[in-house]
Amino acid sequence: MIREGAVRTDVGGNVSSAWRIGLDHAAVTTSDLTVAVDFYSNVLGLTLRIVEDDPIRRGHQRAFLCDGSGREVIELIEMPELGHPAIPGRGAIHHIGFRMSRTDWHTLRGRLDAAGYPYDEIDSRLFVRDADGLVLEIEVAS
């Protein structure tokens, strides 16, 4: 059962101390990066910060868009293979990024280890899948 104001507990069921975690960005897949950038910037009003080569998907690009305060909130990931209407995943959330202090990040990593919960650590970022398989990226706040 989900309860409002539920208290976070550790793997032993003990009430854990609170830490601060903040939403960093949402990564959205798109079959047409140009059209997606146009929508998010010219229709929705976000500001395009950069279009760059995707460091993971070589030969493809990604774009970062900022809100009114200049904070990156949307990462668009080019996936032209999703262009066919029969292929699922168009416009899907690719991953959700969170940011937390270095101390809290290490605490979280320790909790994942203690629980035996699988994750990947790449360049000081944790990649964890939620119960439905959605990728969560957790990085250290700068």
C-alpha cells in the first residue's frame, strides 16, 4: 500500500536519515531531432543550449534544452530507427536523471550494495533500473 508521507527505511527496516535528491533532467527519445528541438524551443518555450554528438550512440546526436532559469531540464536523444510507426518507443522517456550531494551519492551507492540491488557506475554516475525497468541516472551535484 502506498501511504502519503511514507518514511524511508533502510534494508533492515530502520528509519533512515533523509537526504536531498533533486530531479536533474528527463531524457526523451525522438526519431527526428530537428523537429523535436523545434517543438521544445519554439512551441514550449525552452531554450536550446547545445546540440552535440551523442557520446554513447556514435553517429547520432543529442540536444539539451533549458528552462527559464537556465537549468537543463530536457535531453533529447536522436533515435531515427524509431521513425517507423510500428516500432514502439517513439517519444518515450529514455531515462530520468537525479542529482545529489557527493555524501548522499555515496550513501545511496552503499544502500544499493547492501541490498544487492544491481547498478552500473560510469564516470561517477549510477545507472539503476526501477521496478519497471526505467533507467535512473544519479550523479553528483557540482
